Amino acid sequence: MTKRSSPAEAPRLAALALAVCCLAAAAGAAAQEGGGDEPLRVEPSLAAAEVAFTYGLAAYRDGDLDEAERRLREAVAHDPEHGGAWYALGLVHLSRGEGEEARAALRRSLAADRPPPVDLERVRADLARAGEPAAEPAVVPLPDEAAGLGVVVQGLPRWEARVGGSLGDDSNPALLPEGQLSLHPDGRVIEGEEADTVAALDLRLGVHPFYGRGGWSLELGAEGRQSLHDELDLLDYRRVRGFAHLAWGGDPAGYLVGPLGSTRVPLGDGLFGLLLQVAASDDQLDGDAFASAVEAAAALTLRATGRTATQLDLSWRDEDFDQPLRVLLDPQRRFSGERQETAAALWQWFWLSGRNGYLRLGGRAGDRDAGGAFDSELVGAAAELSAPLSPRAFLFLAGSWEREEFDSLESNPAFGSVFGDAPREDEALRASAAVSFGLTPRLWLTLRGTLHDRDSDLGSADELLDFDRDRTVAAVSLRWFLDGGRVER
């Protein structure tokens, strides 16, 4: 005698059944649009999987667990990436008290390319009912830490901390043409294309006051960076920055990304996610005031399918530069000392290996207002690829290109001479590769290498004033995830 399904499981069955009905309705509509003489062509194995899945759900609802298991196993045999069938099969084993078999099927549903049409937290709860060990929650670094996605996040940390260091070579830290001399306000002379070695230290601390409160999650944090030059210590750079990320909705990967970084959110399969960001920073050069900035951004993510998502970014930045720096960079006083930038970007996400990896492609355009002489337009493109190397190791590759075209001839340092015959144009290429290792579930090590090339075209006939800059950087960072007490929900 077979064991009947529990009434408490009816909502989950209804959700699965509704997904099947929607799929059938969509297939019928597509067949009608194609015309009566041209029937809809469906891969036989996928169609057979849906039929078997539907019969399996019906049998489970009627309490015939033997027939339900037979039909659901038939479904996953036709379509091994059918997360809904694996999930329903896990419920069958759970109803029989077969914990090991239930855990295997439920885990397989999470790894499928097409996850089950139920909330991921529900699947996690069913895993716990099946006897999944309550091990220390695994938390993976976010994309801006070059870690990729990895396993589905099981825990939401209250605190996050990161410390990192880097060492690199900079071929032209002063951004000057080869052989050109520049006088610093303190009397020191800087020579163009004078290479130097640069070391840097980075610190970051973030706190999450709450997750999913009315659908909203909040992160507050601060970060700092200090660079040290071997020879040109007058270019030593320090930045202190505070930020806030307010996110609405969950995400299948457990985080949302925006122009000002990424933040963690609860797991979820909603149609869209929204991320609002603000930040303020203060920069120093050789211990003196350099610049201050205020930033705001918004990112809207639309999840069209279980394997793709489209993201739209909008950003705004306002910078104020200190007077001594303006004298150094712009002796003719053509730069007002203020600069505003507005930009928009469009990204397309493609999830790989059941969301354990991804490919992200995007383009960006923007406008900079810097007081007439230095007004410019920006265009760019970027690509990122993340792939798991093992359950605790991830590879991250990224590349980007950006061009900045200035509007006025006055942007050219040689303006007024025979060489200042065109507005300035800057072009930058960047490539990086990183590997992240999970030393423990809450401690991650990242090793990264970056190449950065920048060329400035000043339009001079003999290219005497054109300059370029190449940077090669090797970096290492450690990141901790701490509970730090109860997180309000």
C-alpha cells in the first residue's frame, strides 16, 4: 500500500502543476501562430519529459507514490536538466521517509540548468526535512571580488571584511608624454613616462542590518585604499569611501550587481530585482587634498528565463578637485575643478553549469561635463566569465575597452600651437584573471593578475605629445564572512 502525499504539500504541487499548464498553453499558442500547415516542432525527449512529469504530479497528488516515482524517473531520463521533475521526485522519497534518496534528488534539482519553479528557500527547507546536515553555511565572494558564483549561498552573513595587497609596475604614473617635464607645486620635477613600482593596501568592511524586510535588504560599509610608489612618492594615493546598497527582491545566485559594486540578497526567483546605491569618497595625493566625490546609481535586473537575465544600469558622479592639483594638471586654468558624469549600461547575463558559472556581456555610454574645455563622451564594452574549477575554487576572467572623446580643442595640452590640431582622445584596455579558493566556508583567498593599457591621442602630426601608460599588477586578498549576531528579516 502506497503512502499518500501530505496536504501541507498541496501548495508546492499547485505551483508545479501551474508551471506545466503554462508551458502547455505557450506551446499551443506557438503552434497556432505558426499556421495550421506547419505544426510546432518540439524535441521528442523534452516533450516526453513534460508528459511524464505531468502524469507523475497527478499520481503524487492522488497518493500513488509508486506510479509517481516511475513517471518522474521517466521524465528525468528524457530530460536530466528538468529541475521540477527532480524536485517532485525528492518529495516522493521524502513522503516515504527515504532521506538519502530524497536528498540526492533535491540536490540534483538545484544543480539542474532549469531549476524547479518554486522558491529556492523552499527546496532548502525540504533538504533540511530530509536530514541535510546543518553544516556551517557556505558563502562565496561576489563578482567584484573575482570569485564567480559557486555553490548556492546557504547563509546570509551579518558582517563582511576584506583585506588585500597588490604589487605592480606602472610605466607612466604621471600621465605625461615621453621626455616631457612637469613641475609639482612643491618644486619637484616629474618626467614623462618615468616607470615606477607601486604597492597598495585595500581594506573593506560591510554590515547588513537586515535582509528581506518587506522585500528590501540593506548593506552599509566603508573601504579604504593606500598606494605607495617606490620613486615618485609625491603620487602616493589614499582613498576613503563610504557606501550604502538598498536592494529589493531576491536572486537565484544570492546577490545583485550595480555600477557601484554588488550586495547580498536572499535567494529568490522573482521576475526582477532592483538595486539602489549611493557613495561618497575623499581622495588624497601625497597627503594633500586631491578630490572628493558623491555617487548615485540604480540597477534593474529582469530575468526573462531561468538561464538568462538582462540588466540596465544608470549612474551619476560629481567630483570636486583641489586647487593645487588643478594648477599642476592645467596651468592655463581651463579646467573648472568640477566634473559630473552620467552614464548608462546594458548587460546580458548567461548562467552556466546550473548557475555555478556565468557569462556577462555589456556596453556602456556616458557624458562628462567638466567646464567646456574638458567636456567629453564615453563609450565602452566589457565581458566577464566565471567558471567553477572545483566545489571550492573558481576562475574569473574579465576584459573591457573604453574610449573617451573630448569635445573641445582646448582639451589638448598643445592647444594654441601647431601640434594642438585636434581634441584629445583617450582609449583604455583592461584584462584580468583571478582564482578564488575557499579555505573554509567563510574564509576565501583570491589571487589576481591585471593588465591595463591606456593611450592618449593628442592629434599632433608627429605624435610628440601622445602618451601611453601600461600597468601590470599582481594582487592577493582575504575575505571573511561573519554572523556577528542575529540578522533582522
